[in-house]
Amino acid sequence: MTYATGVVSTANQLLDAIHGFALANGWTVNAYAADGAGYCLHVNRGAVWADFSTHYAPASYALALKGSTGYSSARAWDSQTDAIPYPLTCPVNVGTQSASLFPCTWHLFAQTNPDLLAGVLVSPAQANTHFAVGQLIQTGIYDSGAFYGGHQFWAPAVSNYYAHQLALRAEVDGHRWLGSGGSLPLWRDGPPETTNQFNGLAPLMPIRVMVQSGGYGVLLGFLPHLRCVHMQHFNNGDAFPIGADEWMVFFRSDRAAGGVGLALRK
């Protein structure tokens, strides 16, 4: 079951769905327990260690997410081994109208070779927030290549080329975390509008993860099983085949936010 969907009314119910889906797809559940008024979930697969919480700023965020390099029951959800300094988040109010996420329709995806656990969370007004954890398709040799994405993790900031809500474990040149919460920002190398507004099927643009060095982009790898797609000819959650693969596409936040969307392999 590499894809599942359902409807929940609260953030805690949403985390419960993620827990069951991750367990069914071969992720190790290190802990799943009450944490204040919310819950925390700690999972891993290979070098990817992910820590979720619904207790962190519950009025603002449906989910908070951190990456780490291990799990200890003696540590708080956000203070696991060598964790990202600041949580990545999925907001409660989404889209250009800041519509409430709940009751939320969730879409969860799991893939292997390399590993991916991703979710698109859709509000009743068809506005979205996203998360993803997995193993980067690396183009260099570095430890460990685990990546973590929160809301609109593949989209650039409005005014520059820096990646938004994306963190990468890359122990290179004295750095340990890159991107959100890290010591060196991640970068992208071109406008997502190149995903072809005339034909949403071709191309599905690979999502490149880079750093900027000396004014140039240095390629670190690609996000697995994920692509950019132009949404002009699609609706939220449309599915279509390309060869033997089936893809689902979703708005970045909602249609009014612009043409670039996210495609996920089912």
C-alpha cells in the first residue's frame, strides 16, 4: 500500500493516520505517545530519522517535523540526537484565503529505492500543505543525504532562489545540516515555471537540491519520486500515468497561488 487517503478532523487524528501508514510501509516506529495536548511520533528507515509533533504551537501548526540521527526515549520530541535546530511546519490555515485545514483530506505516499514518506494535506477549500522525509538521490559522496521538508518544501522563496522549508543532512566542509535550520542555505537552479504551462504532462521537472558556492549552484542531488508540474491543466489531486508509473498532482497551496505544483509517484 504505497498510497492511502482519508479524512480527519484534528491534527492528532492526522498524526495517527501517518503513524499507521508509516508502519504499514516498513518504517520503524520508535515511539508514538501523548505529548501534552498532542502526540509525538518518531520513525526511521535506514539513515532517515523523523520526529513529528502535534503539540508544537497547536494554534498555528497542524504538524511540526524535525530530522535527527537517532532516537532516545530520554529526550523530548524536538531534542533527539543531533536534531535540526528549528522545526519544519505544516500550518493550520492554508492557501491564499488562510482557510482552515480541518476537516482535512490527507494523501500519503511511500516509496523505496530511495526511501520516501510524504503527505499532502488538503483543506475543504482545496488548499494544501505538504511534508516529506526521505533519502536524497545523491550526486556526490557525503553523509547521510536524509532530507526533511515542511510546507511548500520544493517551492522557492518569493524573492530569491533559496529553497523553502527544506533541510538536508550533509556532513561536508564542516557543515552538518544544510537548508532550514542549518548553517548553509539550500538553493535551486531555475524557475519552476519551466515545468511547461502548455502541457502539464511533459516535462515533470526533477527537483534539484543545490548549494550556492562562489555565485554558482553546486548540485547535491534530487528529491526522489517527486517532481514539479505546471497545474494550468490540472485540478487538485488529479492522477495520470506516464509509462508504468502513476502520478498525482497537487497545488503548491491553491490555484490562486500560481502555476507550479507538486507531482508524487503513487
